[in-house]
Amino acid sequence: MGIRRMGTKTIARCLAAAGAATLAITLLWPAPAEGYSFLGGALRLSQRDVRVFDNFSDPESNNNSQPDPSFPGATGATLAIWKAAVEWGSQAHGDGLGDPSQPALGSGGANFDYSWQGNATSVGDTNGNTVSEISGQGGGVFAYTELPISDGWRIRFYADSAIWEDGPGSYPGTNNRHDIQGVATHELGHALGLGHSGDLSATMLSFLVGTGIDFRSIEADDIAGIQALYGARASDKPHVQGYALSGGSVTVTGSGFSTQGNEVWFTRRAPHSDGTPLKVAGLASFDHGTTIQLAIPDEAGPGDLLVHSAGSGGASLSNAFPFDPSIPPCPAPELYGTAKRTSQGTLPALYFQGRPSLMTDDFVVATAGGVPDQRGFLLSSAAQGATPFLGGTLWLARPLRREQRFQLDFTGGVTLSLPVTPEQVGMTRFYQLWFHDPGDPFGAGLSDGLRVTYCP
């Protein structure tokens, strides 16, 4: 199934079959009047792998050299396509960050998760579960998916149909520039068995709108479609919450693991001709199905980790969790305590955006509930505290450090960037805002506390 750019009139066109064993389908216009549709099949558990043969020829398709902690080891077109795959996942991929065009990656909410298997050694055959470029142009078709779904698929991007951009940011919709991630999200929907949708808000719409960046996120109709095809995420579906490294071993934590007979799936370290995940089988779980311990195979590399519990359907395979055998996961920042209510009745509760990571260096802390136009300080300490202070609570242990001076804006908000330096990696700091509140008996406002561990 393929995707076209929207034109001035609708035209019905279909390409011929690509071969005897598989079917290459391109866009059929007009789209159905209803919402999601099916192609007549679904991916078996043995066909969940995704790989990329990165032969994309446009310089713009591989100019993003910035790695992302949730997609270890990937950059350029490979990173864009991996993000497209996890958007269909049962839940947020790691912390869900990595795409500035949407709040979280991983929206499917079904018993379905792709298994990222890195780079391929070739474009592969029509059921090799690979994404690559093909020369030429498709008469208005940008990319297409070869099926028959249950036995695998292959996605090809026409080299001359667009200037292919790898993101992650936006770019002008000029000179036929189009988004690899958005188009790949659409085509991977075909790979899992969804046809085109007549819902104009859907990512499975039959024509491309603008640059395709809006197709990076799946929408309500797409979510309904994948849940109808694979079932809504089961309450007992295994869940990977995180992992810890110790020597050459990994401890996987989560819930819903079987007492016996679990498998842990890894991404292979080197490009390979077979997309089958690297599996360690016959594993027991501990602590009521919340912990699995195992030695990391030598062939395991940066990618995703999944747990397959006893069972055969999609409800027996966990979410895909980003994994790097050499780097432990970064703990999520944690809010704690309660802010002191201001004299104006507002609550200066903290929130944060980005990651406290040297790799991304995009972490900010903010509040929207302070007293307009008042000055203050961002305070920090090396330990958490809980001491009565100025009519509220000091959530930091002394000694305190003044990190930044600020002035709240006319709404009572402030956003403060916390740059990450190499010296901070591995360090944990605790933060709290203090600011003037002229109407308060103590003359001061206080936020809640924030625990931050800085990571590579």
C-alpha cells in the first residue's frame, strides 16, 4: 500500500503485483468514506521485527547526527524510521521523548509492539521486514509497502519522488521536501495490516498532506484501527518498566512476567540478514512476576528490549523498552513535596520538560503558579529535606546553592534551562524555587521539590 500527495482531482490507480508470493499495492483513490480499514491480515508474533537498509541518497535524509537516549545507536534516516515504528507501540517508548512535534512516542494502546532490529545488510526480499530506498519515482506515489502481512513485508521509498528529510525538527514545505518519519509511520501501519482511512485526521489517510510531519503521530482513528486488529492492550500484558546493569548481567523490572518460561528479546549488535530478535529463553521471574535476571548475550547491542511471557499472542509480548548494554537507563526526574500556596491563591507547582542528559542538553524546569513580576532564585542542594520554612516547607537539605536568579512573568510563570555538563553526569541534585510574595505574611513563595539525576 502506498501514499500519494493530494492533488487537484481524484484518480484511481493501482500498480501490478510485485511478484507471485507478495502483492505490492499502491494508493487507491478515492479513499473510503468511513474510517479505518483492514488489508485482510495481521502480523504474527514471529514477524514483529523492523530493520532499515540505509541507502537513502539525499543528504537531507541523514544529516541528523544527534543521538537520542531513547533510541540508542541510531541517527539519520535509521533514527527517523525507528521513531515511526515505536509510535504504533502499546505505550510510550521509554520516556516517550524524542520527537518535538508530539508529546510522546507510542500511542497504539493495543497488544502490538514492533521489535527494532537495527540495520539490514541489503534491501532484502518482499517479506524481510526492511525499509529502504528504491531509485526512480512512482508516478505520484512516494512510498509503498509490499505484503502479504502475516509472512512479512517490505517498504520502499522512491528516491526521486521527494527530498527526504530525517528531522527531527520541522522544515519549510518547499522544494518537494518530505518527512521520512511521517511517511514511514503511515507505511508501517500498512505493514501491520491497516488499509487507508477516510478520516481526514488519520495518519492512514490515503494522501500526503504538506511535508508529512503531521503523520508522525497516529490519531484516534488509527488507534481505533490497530486496537480493532490486535485488541486493546490487555491488563495482564507484560510491562517493562526499566532495567539495571551489573557486570555482564541485566535485571529487567516491570510486571506481568510469567513465573517460568519467559524470553527476553534483544536487538542484535551487528547488521544481519535475518531480522529474528536475539532471544534468551527459559527465564524465570521473581518477586511476583516483576523481575527477571539474565546474562547479556555478547551479540546484544543498543536497541530495544522486550519480554515475551508464556503465550503465543500479542498480549504475551511486552512493550519495547530502549536498551543499551553499556549504559544504564536515566532515572526520570521526580517531583516531591507540596508547594506553598501564594497570597493570590495560586500553587507554584514545578513541572519539567526534556531530559537531564548530556546527549540532548534540553532540560528545563518551570512553574506557572507564581506571583506575577516578582523576583526569586532557583535553589539546589545535594540532598532532599523537609523543614518548616517561611510558612511553607524547605524541600532541600542545607547547605543550599543559588543556581539562577529569575523574574516571574506577568502570568506568574517562569521557565529555566538547566544545562548539563560532563562533570554533572552521574550526579543527583534537588531543586526548589523561592520568590518574593509581597502579600504573604512571610513575604515569600515556595515551590515543591524536584529530584534530578544527570545522565550521559
